[in-house]
Amino acid sequence: MSPQPISHYEMLEKLGEGGMGVVWKARDTRLNRLVAIKTLPADKLADEGRRRRFIQEAQAASALNDPNIITIYDIASENGTDFISMEYVDGKTLGQLIPKRGMGLEEILRYAIQISGALAKAHAAGIVHHDLKPGNIMINAEGRVKVLDFGLAKLTEPAAADAPSEDARTRTLQPHSEAGSIVGTAAYMSPEQAESKPVDARSDIFSFGAVLYEMATGTRAFQGDSKLSTLSAVLRENPKPASQVVSDVPRDLDRIIARCLRKDPARRFQHMADLKVALEELKEESDSGTAEMAAGSTAAPLSKTRLRLLPVAVAVTLLLAAGAAWFLLRPASKTLPPMRSVPLTTYAGSEGHPSFSPDGSQVAFHWNGEKQDNWDIYVKLVEGGTPLRLTTNPAADHGPEWSPDGRQIAFIREGAGVYAIAPLGGTERKLLDGHADAVAWMPDSQSLLISTAESHQQLHQIVRLDLRTGETRPVTSPPPQANPGDGDYDPAVSPDGRTLAFLRRVGSSVDIYLQPLAGGPARRLTKRSQQLGGLAWASNREVLFSTVSSASGSMWRQVADGSSEQQPVTGVLDGARYPAIAHPANGADRMAYARIVSDTNIWHMEIAPHANGGVRTVAEPAPVIASTLTDHSPQFSPDGKRIVFASDRDGYLEIWVSASDGSGASQLTTLKSSRSGSPRWSPDGRQIVFDSLASGTNDIWMVGSEGGSPKQLTTEPSNDARPSFSRDGRWIYFRSDRSGSQQIWKIPSSTPFKPAVQVTQNGGFDAGESTDGKLLYFTKALAGGGLWSMPVEGGEETPVLPQVRGGLWAAAENGIYFLDLAALSPDGVTPLVWFSFAAHKLVQIGAVRKPILANAPALTVTRDGRWIAWAQIDHEDADLMLVENFR
């Protein structure tokens, strides 16, 4: 439009123009003062949304009274033209003042503190600016900041002091944008604004972080060739730290910017007033010369302001050199914040196996989806945002591992092999056929270490796959006498690429082994012989691993040379599994892990003889022993009136006993080890044997069924577990690896305890005598090998039921009862089967419709076969947790 007068304002010159209006320098002829007039162009008048937002700007800004916020004088309409009369600022925009290499620290803080103060005032009044950028910040000749253009402001009603936050309501103004539209400037938008999600004051904090970044570096934090590519950068990318662009940016400013630019609003500064305090503290440190500069960043040319400070910097350097010894020996001036876990994902279902991108800004993981219907690979930014789904195959995909060069993610497809895919998705590439359990990249990103076997039942070993040739070669050599399903799992390569850490499973015992990748024998690192849930290198000298007690776990660290005892990792929650560490080139390390929360309970069902010689169900299954934590490993007493079980309801997995209906539960042991379990009654009901890690290795213990002091029965350095009494009470059977492989052994149950005697020769996992005491039933392994029998006096081993797994069977007078995991249905139902001694046939008598806890004894039956009980996982989910500043 031509510069014609509007009302009593004389238009002098155009100052600027944007999508929301034209700004003129004008003279108020009544008051004889210079003003700025913002008009809505005539061709925009038909757009009610623009007109509404234009008026909203004036209403929002006029409600504020702050020296750093532009003053609104009037809002009016003249001859069909809407306009705002406001304070005229004789100065330049912040965008015009930022040099190509960024501002000096003094300038940054002088302006940033004023900007943050203005926004804090607006936020306190319930006003979100919504379009903060350098072009909307004016600096006058005296260096005073004026924040302008609230044309996109979103007004929210400040909550009453006693009102819950969710009761906050939008002020009675029309919405600032249409549903699903994006309003604002792409390079400075918050992720939630870019996705047209509801925003609050934390959106301005993100935009302020983008402005700070540009002030410090001279470059935009987010930029692309188009608005769409810029928005993609806002949603998915993290800018290079400011200290890597300009070398003398203080660490504290780097941290402030990074915290503002976190994708997840919950992890930014929560209030602009707090951000202002952080900037003021940095200014105090800068003024006193104590601001900590970033180290290890790439130098960039200094701005003129920085060049003027160079002589001072040289003098300071000389002083520091003169006092170097004092600085090296003095105590640290700052205490690092304690490590603590914060949620990284909180989705429905279960997420697991995190793997960081090389720069630590993203994490890959597997997830069974919002409907818990399929396991696929996903990627998300650590700072927040919507996860990106990479795979959609109906087969289960799991165990993603990000390559060191950041170009691909390898993962396992159940039953199909090893695949790779780009971090942004696309075409999958098959790397290896067959069964695999886990992968680990070598530092060159040209080869993978893979735990593989012909099937779950075969011996597992770790091989190295060369991606250039497709050739594989063995890396580890598991014991050849191991049981089916045993072997080497979960490879992890040290950061320097020299050492392989892996888990070696023998029976139910799992330990960490280390092996030089240049060649040499494997060395056992841990000696606790327990279930482990993943491992990772914290550094070239230290290994992290999680221990598993049924459904819970905890995290430990162990020096790789074995020179000290393992130590717990602080800040990690119960149920921790599968640690992952990010070692970015700059910045603090991060740790992520999966936290599994489950509720395992004991259920029972009554059965009775049937007219046709079979059995029938008297009533539907029902819980008998339940808590919000873990209850498992049940066994009925010989008279059927009580149940002994393991539970962690007091914080440790201990031995408990209750009536057969679940009432009167009482704790028998207080060993406070990481695990005590597998309890079994003596024939007279007076003693209970169990296994425990209380002594540091798995051993057999005994305690009175009414309580008392537990006695340790085995003291060998071997792994001894799964005890049971003989029917005459004279012997205690148990599993041990003291001969070099997992076999069934026995010791006398009375003192003085004599040396143990080996019972089986071809493998054994758990054992129990028949009710008449003539046969010993036993399984060969936890998974695979089936159920066998042999005379108690010794003799030939005879196969009984090939589909039976360790821990999932019980012998009664009329037959063998077992949970048939081999016949598990696609919807997760496990048949409950009875093998009749009389008819010599299998009869399904029921079904368990929840997952079975397969790594602990899960089934028991009364001697007469009338009642049966088992442990099942009634609820389980897993989320990813994050530990910042891991050390």
C-alpha cells in the first residue's frame, strides 16, 4: 500500500514486511512522537484467521508492562484497515547484529538475560509468544532489548494456586491456528509446534535455545533447503554443540543451550525464570573469570569482540601456567550431580534392547507396538519425539545394534537370520541366514560378531561375519560337553576393539567371559553362576552387566582385569536389563537400559478322577498366592496342606511358606542375597532345601519349615542348584557343574555331611524321585533333552517324555504332570498335560493362558494328583530408562 496517512498517523517509511503485516515508521500528529504502525494489508482482510491473530497480538502485548517488551499504544481500524500503534524502537533487530562467527559471551549474556526476563514476564501472565526469533527482537542504541510481534501468541489461563495443572484453559479468544496447521517460523519452532500439537511456555524455551545457539555461533541450529527439510531437522536432528562450532563457548552455555533444545518438553528448562537465573549465574562466573570453557572442540575464527579480549586471555593463560600444579592438586570445585534414571520411553507394551547412535543423540530399540501384536525395530531421538518404525515384517524383529559409522542398524529376525537397515528406514538387507541370538559391531563397521546356532536346542557360539565377503569364522569355542541350548551369547566389543566380552551359559549358570579378538583363550570374569540379562562396556577397562532374579534385575560393574569385586551401579532401578552406553566424541556418556516390571503369581486348579480312567477339572484355575511383586517356585507339602514358594515381596528373593489356600504367608529366610529359590520339602514336612547365592556362588541350603537359621550344605566353588529330597529323606539331589558339565548329584541329608556322589553321566538339570521311591526322574537341560528316568540305585537312563522342559514338570502317584511349552499356541496358551502311568497316554487337562516363568520351577502337584499349582506372569511390561552423565 502507498504511504497514505492512517487516522492521525503520518506514514514516513516502511520498516519491514512479513506474513502477518507491514510495519511503518510513522508520526503521531496529536502527540508529536514517532511510533511504529503495523497494518494488515488489504489483500489479507478476507482471511479471518489472519485478522483474528493480528488483533490478538495487540491484546496480548498490551496486557504486559515490561521495559523489554514493546509498548502498545492503540489498536484501531480506519477505512477498512486494521492497525496497531506501538512504541518505535530506534535500533536493529538481533538478526542484524549477530556476526557470521557469533557474538562474544558478554554480548550474548547482556541480551539473553533481557530476553529471558521479558519472556518470563509474559509467561507469568499466561502468554506464550509462539514466534520468537532474532527478527522479532529489537536492540536499541543503548543495548536495551525489546521483544515484539506477539501476533502468534497463544493465551493460556494461569492456573489458580489450588487448581490442578490439567484444569488450565485457553483464554476466551479464538484459536490461534486452524486444526492441524503450522504457524510460526520453521527454523525456530519447537518440535511440538512443528507437529501442530498443543504448546505451552516450554515451546518458547526451545525457540529461545535456537536464538541463543545462533547468537553463540552465527549459524542457525536447524536449517534445510526448504521449510519441510527444516521442520524435519527440528523434529529429528540435534545441532552440533556450539562449542564445536566456536571453540571458546563456555561449557555452561553449551549445557544451557542443549537443555533448551531438548525435543521432549519435560526435559527442557520448565520455567523461563529458571533459565534467566542460569544465565545470570553464568554472567557472574564470566565476570569473575571462572566460566569453564569447552575442551576438545574444533577452533573457529574469533569475532571482533573476542579478538579484543585476546591480550587478557594471554595474561590469564600465563597466570594459569604459573599455578598449574595448584590447579591440578586442588579439590574439584563442583560436585557432579548424582546419576539417576529418567524414562526414555513410556509406550504401551514392552520396549527393549536399546542401542545408541554413535553421537548418542538417538536410540534404536525393539518394541511390540501399541497393540502388542508384533515386535519391530524403532528409532527415536533421546531428547523426545515420535519414534520412527523401521520394520514391519510379521516375524519378530529384535536386538538392534547401531553401526559405529552410524549408517546402518543390524537386527535379528526370529528364525530368519540377521538383517540390516538404514536408520531412516528403507530396504532391508539380509546379512546371514539361520538362527541367531545377538549381534555386535566391530569398530570398522565392516564386520559383525554374531551369537548363532543351528537352532535354539543346539550349542551356541560366536562367529565373525565379514560383510565384504559374506564369510564367517568361529571366534569362541564353548565347552563341547555342554547341554542343548548352552554356549556363548550376547557378544560385546570393547570401545578400542581389542576385547570381546560375552555370556557363556552352562545349564542355568551364566558367567561373563573375556577373550582377546586378536587371538587367545577366553577368561572367566564373573564367578557367581547366575542368570545375567545383557552386558556392555562402560570403558575399555570396565564391563557392565545386569543380574536377573526371576523377573527382576539389578546392574553391576566389574573391572575387566578382575582385580576388584563387582560393584553395584548407582542410579539404576530394579528390573534393569540390557545396558547400552553412548561414548560420544564430545559430551558426557549416557547409559540406557530396559526396565522390566512384572507381576508373577501362583495359580492352582483342582482335578479329580474321571469315569473313563482319566481326570477332569473340578473348577477353573484361580490365583492362590499373589502379590504385586514376584511369587514363584511353588511346591505342595507332602500332606498337601501347605505351599512353600519364593518371593521378593520384602525386597529380596527369599523363601516363604503359606497354607495351601494361600493364607498365613510367612517368611522363612532373610539371607538378603540377590536370589534364593527352588524350595522343596522333606518327606516328613519338617525341612526345606533350596538354592541361594548368599555365599557368592550358587549353593544348596536347608531351613526348618517353621523357621530357624538356614544351613549351607554345599561349599564347592561349583554351581549347585535345584535340590530335592529322596522319598525316604536320606538324600538330597541337586544339579552341579563340579565335574565340568551339568549333572545330577546327591549328598546325605543328615550330618555329618559326606562328599557328594555323581548320579547321572549324560547331563542333568533337575531331578525328583517317583512317589514309590523306585525311580529317579530328571531332565537333561532347561530347554531340550526331555524327561528321563533311571533306577535310584543306578543303571540305564530311559527316555520318558521328550517334550518336557526343566522346572515345568511334577510327579504324582498316577502320572507325570507338565506344562507343554513345545505345544505353545500362537496366542500364548500353554497346554497343561497329564501323562497317565496306567493308560500310558497324554491327556490335556487344562491350559495356562499367561506366560510361564520358564527359568524357575513353575509346577507342583499334590501327591494324590488332586491339586496342581503353577507360577505365571500375570502382567509384564518394559520401558527404556536413561541415565545422563554416566560415569
